[in-house]
Amino acid sequence: MIRTLSIVAAILAVAYAIQVYRGAHAPFASPSHDRLVPVASTAEVLNLIKQGKKVVFVDAREKQEWQEEHIPGAINVSLREVRQLDQRTLGDPDLVIAYCLKDFRGFEVAKALRQSGVNKALILAELGINGWKRQGLPTVVEGKRSEVEALAMLDECAHQKAKCQVKTP
Amino acid sequence: MSGEDTMSGQISAGLKLRAHPAAVQWFIIAALCLPGVTWLSTTGNIVDYWRYDVPPGQVMYVASKLAALYAFVVFWLQLIYGLLGHAGRTRLGIERGHSFHVKLGSLMIALVVLHAGLFVLGASVRTHKFASQYLTPSFASGYYRMVITLGIVAAVLVMFAAFFAGARRLWMRAWRFGHWAVIPAFALASVHSLLIGSESRIEPMTILYTGGIVIALLVIVWRLRSRSQPGSSGTLQMSPASALPHNAHR
């Protein structure tokens, strides 16, 4: 028993050392502004949308959760799939916002994206789709609001923030 | 006929269990390493969560995921260990006695409590209010809550099974039927983990989950077949120690 557990502990120690080494030598892993993953407020995101910048929303939840409700235009990429993405496959965006309900998973996906070279991957300061909705911003809701309707509403919010109760930081 | 003789008869009448003890040991080592290695591959250097600013509750969330992955593996080991019985375990070279079964079960319950506790605590810290919704079953509040509910039901069944094992002196043989709750609990825990776990469907973990579930099913079938053989006692014997007088394995 002790021998088995010792072998397990040794293997895990080696795996941890590899992660530390990888983290230290990954070219894009360096966090900025003392944050492991930087944040952007919804107001800042809406300003970028208004300016015509390319903002990609990455929904880090399961596919069924994404189908039930998501931020307009969001693509569904969970933590296990995130390594398939990089700056090029995302279409060279100006900003990538990873999110989930309250950004437990969103944070991990944004961190993984930054480690894959997507330096513009952030999370919402308001934390997740729950924070997004609290700002009065629209979502696509299965059977209630289509992608087209929600995108039109979002565009309207970007141009007239007062319509969506968005708080300016 | 003693409990052990009955069990040996069941095994010889059922499927043959043969494996090299060293192979079993390395299989267990792999099963114990994979969750940690997979978690490290997605979490990276955990020290970064203290070194840099992260959203409140994030450390508890990642720790909760690690507890969940190990809870599943320990649950699986516990299930197999119990179902094999003394003779099956002896043949595989993993017999550690009844007390090991109790210790492994206690560890599994501790991991389940840690997983749920850390997740609820993390969510509460994140949202600045007690996240009681993750402790309340609901099948009608969307996919996420439904899958969490499966986990809650699995945890309740585990507690139920542990209670029956702990109270076996009161109910004598009847406790075994209550202890069978571990099987639906394992099924629900597997579904909960596979449907919502971030790491459970990452490639090496998929192999562990699939292999673990298939092995569990085979051992359950073997156990049920053994019970139906002529000459079997017709009752579930989770361990020969439980068939002995209660003070015999003290």
C-alpha cells in the first residue's frame, strides 16, 4: 500500500514539475496587470462592438447549456476542446470573452486560450452570463429569442446603452 | 459452511478471476495517477492562483474538481473491492481485509463532501450569497441543475448505503439490501461526472471512465451470476468479514 501510494505521489510530483516548467516557458502564458486572466466590463465590450471591432464570445459550458441560453453570437467550446483553438482559428479577433454561468469554467477556458496564444482572451468583470443578464443585456433563449433577434438587440444596446441599463464603469 | 467457503464456492461456480498481482497493482497506480495528471494538465501551476489575482472562489472550484475526480476513482475502487469479496480479492492479490473496505468508504465519503462543500463554498464566495441552489434537487431548472441533482441523489444514496453498513449490527442480514444502494449511486455519479465534469471527457480520463464502468458492470454481473448458482447462499456478501460474527474481525 505504501509502495503504491509512493509511486503515485512520485508520478504526480513529476507531472506537477512539468506543468510548472511549461507555465514558465510558455511564450503567451504571462499574465498581465497582476491578474492571471484580465477582465473587461460589459460597457467596454459594448464600446468595442459599437466601434465595429471583432468580439468573439466563447461559451465554456456544455452544449446543452449553450442551447438553452447563450450570449448572442457565442461559440460553444468547453475546457476539453479549447486546445483546438488559437488566434487564427478564432478569425483573428480583437477581443475574446470566455464565459459560463459565473465564470468558474469561463476563467479556466480564458486561461487555456491565453496559453494557446490568444492573448486577447478575457473574462467579463461582471462574471459570466449571469452578470451579463444582470446588466440588462440580451441572450439567445431556446424557443423564446432567436440568434438574429438577440444580435439585433445587442447591436442596439451597443449604440444606445441606456436602452439596456448598462452601467458605465 | 463458513462465509469464506460459501464465497469460494460462488467464485468457482461463476466467472474465473485471474490476474497477475503486479498487473493489478500497476492498474491501480494508473487509476490513481490519471485524475491528478489530467487535473494538472488543465489547471497548470496551482501556485499561480495565489501568485496572481483570480476571481473569488476560483481556487475552491479547481480544488472541488480535483476532489470530484478522486471521489469517482475511490468510489470505483471501493465498489470493485466490495463486490469481489474475500476470495476474489485474494485471487487478484488485493485483499486488505474488511477494515480497508471501511477506510476506503470513509475516504470516498470525505471526498464527496469535500467536492460538494468546496463547490458550494466557491460559488457562495463568488456570488456573495449562500449558493443553496446547488444543494437543492431540481429536475426542472435546466440542464446544469438537473445534472447537479443527479450528483446530489448519488451522494444521498452513498450516505444511505454507508448508514446501512454502519448499522449492520441492528438489522443483521437486512443491511446488505440497503448497502446495494451503492450500485445506483455509482451509476448516477458516473452520469453526473461524465455530463458535467470538465476533465471527465478529456482523453486519458475517458479511458479511465469507460474502463472503470465496464469493469464495474462485469464485476456486478459476475457477482449476480455467482449468487444465482446452486449452492450459493442467495444473499449479498460484501465481504467475508461481514459473514463472520461481528466481533470476529475486530
